[in-house]
Amino acid sequence: MSSAVWPVVISYLLVLPFKAHGENFGYCSTEHTKDLSNNNLTRIPSHLSNNIEYLDVSHNNISSIVHGDLSGLTHLCFLKITHCGLQHISPDAFSNNSEIKVLNISYNHLTIIPNLHLPQLRILDLFRNPYPNYGLPHSFGNLNYLSILAIGSPVATSVKVEDFVPLRNICLKKIIFGDRTELRNYEKGVFSQLKSLQEVILKVTFCHHFHIFKDMIIDFDQTQTKKIQLIKLFPDQCSIMTDPFDAFKDLRVLSNLSIVDTWINSSVMVKLFKNVWKSSFEEIAFLNITYNEDTPDGFQLPKQNHTMNLRAFILDGVHHHQYRYPTINMSVELINQLTYLKFSGTGMNILPCNLISAIKSLQVLDLSNNLLDDSGFWWSGCSSHKVFPALRKLSLSHNRFNDLAEIAKNVNDMKFLESLDLSFNSISIGKPCFWPSHLTELSLSHNNLGDHVFRFLSPHFQKIDLSKTGLSVIPLNSISLLPRLTHLYLSFNSIQVIPADFRSPALVRLHIDQNAITFISQKTMEGLPQLKTLKAGHNPFSCDCDSFWFMTEMNKSLLLDWPMGYACSTPPSLSGRRLGTYEYGWLSCQPGLQAAVVLPVLFVVGAGLAVTVYACDGVWYTKMLWVWIRMKRRGSKKANRLLNATFRYHAFISYSQHDSVWVGSQLVPALERSGLSLCVHERDFEPGKWIVDNIIQCVEDSYKSLFILSKNFVQSEWCNYELFFAQHRAISVNDDSLVFVLLEPIPTDSLPKKFLKLRTLLRRKTYLEWPADERKQRVFWCNLRAILQTVDQSKILKDVATDIADICPLLPVIE
């Protein structure tokens, strides 16, 4: 957002080599990485896993690499061996590592450039090794995919054409050459034979042999090289009497020039620009230079009578040791075609309106990393409308701006401004902000603003950067007021949750990395239908069912930093484990699948139980259980009943309705004529009362329960109830109250399962059989009456004993 795309890309490519020669540039996966740097190793370990793709053994004491050291690493793609004191690499050292694409062996003690047989090699870094010359082995002619080469020796002072002949047919795109030492000899045509070159970084110092510099520049111009970076071009305090840039005016291909880490005098600067104006250069950059005025009038550059190609000027990091501002006197016509201008790291505290106002075509202005504040930029003598007639992008980051409302007011005068960068300032919010409708991009990152910042934004904004602004929530009501939002950067905050109802239909890019987010839900992603890029790494993800959809169904191609930045934080047992390797349980996190599995199992089990219950008369036993519970409750209220209660009947008669004729015509008359009191359900059950209650009551009010057994009896459910209750009563009071009369023979196999207890009772108890012979019937009646009369005597004795026990306490004591 802070500058046009092409200058940013150029600057990035120029600075990139200083970060680390031989970075993988996306050629190699970092999923299978092994970092063994600073481990005091004397050789590469032999026990390493063969799936390693990225290996770093830098800062150890490995003096040589020979055949077998890397034989087990057949999938190795990236190898970094720097600062190891490496002295020797055998020709067959990489015979089993044909997949290596990036090799960094810089900062070692190699005295010979090694033979390399690596058919897939893309990037090779040989920088800072003390080989005496730049002669490349013939094997380099087989490095068909070599794209970037870094080569430099502190002791090599000459370069010959034959040194780089092996690369003549290689499609080399970029070369980083030299080790900040001055060359003494250079053969013309060394680099012109590298026809595919597009970018050059030259780390060669010149103070005496400027003809070598001229020859090298001409060679590079004969290739496809567009960009050239000159690092430490002149040593400090170098006295330059000639014009070292005389070759520039004849250039036709080179278009981008950068001078880095260089001491440069004002007299040399004048010579440089006189030739740059006449050259093919369209962009010129000074990065981290030390400027010294060695002329009394400073930098003086008169008007030039020719067309100039310069469109971009970058001044990033200027140091000067004089106690006054540099003097610059030049014709504004020399810069009135600029579209990109950057003054960064210059200590500027007030805007030079007179100079900038002359650049009518200026579209991008970068004033980052200065000392500007509200009054220094919008000062009274500076009219924004006149100074910035065509400005589209403005970067004021790393300054001292404060009042957001005042800034919003002033940028209304910049009629074409589209992008504003206010990152790394001291911005405060409070007053309402009225932004112009043409401003669509705003960066407020690294300002302590809080959750209310969304209320001070414009509905016209399309790109917003609020990284590290103290956010803890994403206010949905504010996001809904940004209908045109396409890019949202919320990195480095304290956001814990992305709301499930987060809706931003136009959003195509979202950065929420480095927050406190534990999961990303499917509903959240459904609210972002146009999203193409998501950066959400380095959050404390919870490896549970909340993250199940994200881990299994989320389109990982949207994730800019997958998989390296995604790791489990909870539960503790999985802390640090990458989400990409976490094995999750499908069944445990899918309720629908759980129901699909559990319900059929429950159905089968339930059906099996139902069949079992039905086959074993489970329904009847359930009813019995319920009645037994009721009887138990009633029995607890009638403890010691036989000693304290008066019984109404000698016997309760239980029989089948089909046997009622025999009971009514013979049994009942015969017994009642003998003076016995009987309970017959047809006669003695209480009307309106539940049948089970009647049965229980009659059983409890009778000394004996008389059961008339027949085939009809065992088929009657009510007879079964009566037997059950009578048996329970006999067990609970520990007496012998059951009497059985077998009216007809009952085969054993005819008894239902629920009458299995009856078999046991019949085996253990004596029962009477009703005989067909009339003479035997007399014996039957005598036996039955005897049983009931015995019960009657027992009843009388119990009553007498109870009466005596009640009267004894009332008698006086006789001494």
C-alpha cells in the first residue's frame, strides 16, 4: 500500500541477497525440516531420516563432505552448510542427492570451486570462500536449471572469459558477484556471454581501476540485464578524479540502478547524474549511503538539453557528518517526469513543497521513516492541492503523525489520492473522520487504536490494514458498514474469535495471523464467498471438534502460510503438533455420523431385548414387579400382621372361571357346612375396586390360600396373579399358608414358563387330588377339612396368646 507495485518489487529484489544467499525461493517444501545448526558437529549425522527435504547444518565444525555423508537423504532439496570451516567436497559427495535444488556453502574455507553433479540445482551460493580464481568446473555446464549464482572470493582479483564458459549455455537469470574487494584484471566479454542474465548484484569495490568498472557495465548491457545493484562501489575516503560513470550514457538495456552501502561525495554525485540523465536508466536508488559535500556549492546540476528517461528516484537511508543541511541546486525540469519519489530515512521534518510542487506527474510519494508530523507536512506555506495534483499513493509511515481526524480533513485536498499509509505513527482517535470518497486504501497498522477504530473508517475503503492496533474483537456492526472491503489485515492483535455470522461478501484477502484464535468455523467461511487468500497461522489452535471442519474440509490452497504456521495449542498433550499431521477421529466429531451409527445399533439391541422379553414373558414379569413393589410398600405398613390382626376368612379360594361350576356346587357348600368361612371372588370381591387390590386384600385377610389347579388354571393370568401374591405373603410372614387341590392331572410340559415356580411348589408341598371315585371323595373332604380345621386351632391359639400378652401387664405383682 505504501508505494507502487513495481518499485516495491525492485527494492525487494535488491535487498533480498543481503538476507541470506540461497534461500529456497519456494523451490523446496519446509514440511520435513531438520535444523542442526550450532550443534558442534564434526560431520553430518548418518542416522537422519530419509524423508528430510530441508537440512541446515550451519555453524558447526564440518571440514569435509565425502561420498556417503548424505547417501541416506535421497529426498534432500535444500542444504545449507555455512560457517563450518568446510575445506573439501568430493566430486561424488552428492551422488545420491539428485533432488537438491538449493545449495548454500558460503562462508567456508573452500580453496577450489567444487565439481557439482546436481541436475536439479536452481540456486547455488559460493560466496565468501577463499578460492584464488573464478574458474568454474566443466560440470557446471550440466547445471541446466541453475537460475541464481552467488560467487565471491576475498583473494580472487582477476576474472577471465574462460572462467564462466561452462555457464555459456545455462539460462542463468541472476548473478551475485564479488566479495567487496577491488579487481586488478578483467577480460572483456566475461559476463556478456551470459545472455540470459536479468539481474546483477555487483559486490566489487573501485577506486583506481575504473576502466574495469566500465568494461563490466558494458558487458552487462549486452545481456538481458535490466537491474544492477552496486554494493560498496567506492571505499570510504576514496579520491575520485575521473568520471567513473562515463559508460552510462551509452547504455541501451540497463534500466534500474541501485547504489548501496557506499560513501559518495557531492562531486561524484554530479558526475553520476550527468550520465544518468543521458542513459537508459528509468529508476535510480540510493540505499544506506554516506553523503559528503566536497564542493563549496554542494550538489549543482544545471539544465540538460536532451530527453530523460528517469521515472523513479529512491533515497532510502542517508548519513552525512556535516553540521548543516546538504545544498542541492538543480533544474526542476530534470525531475518533472518522475512518477515515483521516495525520501526515507533522511531526517526530514518539513515538506520541501517548492521542490515537490514542480513534479506534476508524481503519482507515488514515500516519505516514510522521517521526523514529519502534522504541522511539518501540512504547513501553512504548502498547499496540498498545488503540491500533489496527480498523487495517488502516499506513505507517511514511521513518522510522528497524531490526529487522524485532521489527516482525514487534509487529504480531501488531494483529489486523486487512493492509498494512504499511516503505519508506525502515534495516531490517536476521538473526533469524527470525514474521508474523501476517492481514498480506498488505508494502513493504520502499529498504532494503538483499540476496538473503536472501525467507527472512524470510510465505507469507501477497499483495503484496510489494522495489524497490531490493539484489537480484541471484530465488531460485526462496523464490518457491515464496509460493503466494498476486499482486503483486511488484522495480524498481531488479540482477537479470540472470528464470529460465525461474519459477513463480507466482497472480501478476497484476509490476514488474521498472530492472534488468539482457537478455531475457524465453516459458517465464518460461508460468509466470505469471494475469499481467495487467508493467512491465519501462528494462532493457538485447539485440536478438538471445534477445528474438525478446518482440518478436514477447509480448502488449504487459500492458506498463504500453510502448513508451517499452524500448530495445536490445546489439549496440552498435542501442544506444538502441526495441524497438518494431526490424526483426528471422524466419528467423534460428526454428530450426524454418530447418530447414523448409534441409532441402528440401539435399534438392533432394542429389538433383540424386545424379542427376548416377549419370549420369556417379560411383560408379565414386569407387571408382577410393579405389583410386588406395591405389595412391598403395603407390607411395610403392616408389620407383624399375623399377631395383631383379625382374619375374616379361613381360606381364599383361587380357581379358573372354567372351574366355577365345581367350586360353586361342591367345594364351597361342603366346606361352609363345616363352619368354615371362605372368600370367593365372585361373591366377596369389593365392587369398584381394582381387581389386583381385591386379590391382595383377600389374600391378606385369609389364613390360607386354596388353589384349585387344573389346565384352565395354568392358562389364566388372574390365577397366576393370585398365586404370586399368596406366595409372596407366605414368604414375607414365614408361614405355610398355601394349599393346593389338583382337580385334574396337569402334564409338566403344559405349564407355561411363568408357572415354572408352580412345579417347584408342587414338588415341595403336599397337595390333594380330586378323585373320580365317590368313596375316595369322602376321604378327600375329610382331609381338606382337617387341614383347614388345623388352621382354625392354630388361629384360636394365636388369638388366646395375643389376649394373654395384652392382659399380663395389667395384673398386680404378688410378693
